[in-house]
Amino acid sequence: MSKFDREDSWLLFVVVVALATFGAWKFAAYLGLDMTVAGPVLARLAVLAALTGLSRRLASDIPSLGPKAVWPFLLALLWLCWWPALDFCAAKDLSSSSYDEALPWWAAWYTKWGVLAGLVALGYLVKKVFGRY
């Protein structure tokens, strides 16, 4: 039997970092994003996955924090994860000579926050209408 030495642990770290970087690069290439944009999107998606896992773990102890109770917030956080990609796509559409030009309506702050609030409100409305009360 072989024992995993501490001297070899750096190799595992290098392999994990290389695989994560390769995955981020493929993610960015698939969606047509820059790596500086794909990084924050993936980091936010990782935080969302961690929060979803925490919600599942806490569901048995605190039912009001379970996924069935907080799915509208999780859906709104999924929308929030993609804001950097939305900004990147909006900046690509703008001409590089005119920085004073306003962002398209779909990338403006009021649309982002309006959709975020709408997802939460509509989610809880759906829960109330179709829930078991």
C-alpha cells in the first residue's frame, strides 16, 4: 500500500488548479466570454452551488432554510451570477469610440435589479398559489 506523502501534495494542487483553469477556459470559449468575465461568473456559480448545498443540508434542522422554502432566492441568485457576462455582451455591442453612449436596456441597472426583484416576488407568489397551506 502506498501512502500519500506531504511532499507530493503540491503535485495534486497543481493538477487541480490546471484542471480548474482548463475548465474555466473552455467555459469562457463556449460562451464567447473573456477569461476576466468567466472567472467571476464561475466564482458566483460556485458560491450559488455552495449555498444550495448548505440549504439542502440545513433543510432537516431548519425547514424554513431548505431549498423548497428559498428556491426563489436561489433563482434570483442564479440571475445575479450572470451579470458580468451581461455587462460583457453589452460592452461588445457599444462602439469603442463613444464611451458616453448608454448601455442597452437589457444591461442597464434597472433591468438587472427589476428582474432580480421580479424573480423573488414571482417565485414567492407561485409558492403561495401552488403551495400546500
